[in-house]
Amino acid sequence: MYHALFLMLLSALPNVATTVKTTVFYLVVFGLIFFSGSIYLLATNVLTSFDFKKIGFITPIGGTLLIAAWGVLLYNVLSRK
């Protein structure tokens, strides 16, 4: 939910370049898919016959993408004059 608010805030920022907005958008979307998606799949591990623990390494990749999105935006905002 907070990342949806983050994306709405991102679209409203007037002093951020469109390329930065696009980069941050894709980092957040893929980060959410990797992070939240892998956690949802791991939570259904008991209900399915597939062992989702094999794809558990995707969770930290998603978290890293989310942190990178915040970092890219922070760097861009702080480096603007």
C-alpha cells in the first residue's frame, strides 16, 4: 500500500525528470513483484505440491530493487539545484 502512495507521489513531483520517474517506476514495480510475489508464494507452500522454497532467493532481490528505487529518487532530488 505504501508503495502505491509512493508511486502517486512520484507522478506528482514536478522537478524530477521523466527518465528518472520511469526508472523509479520500473524498479518499484519489479521490486514489488519479486518481493511480495515470492512471499505470497512461500506462504502457499503448504497448500501446493510445488516447493517454493527453491525460489526464496528472489525475495531479497525484490527488496534490493525497492531500496534502489528510493535511492535513485533521493539522489536525483538532492542533486538538483
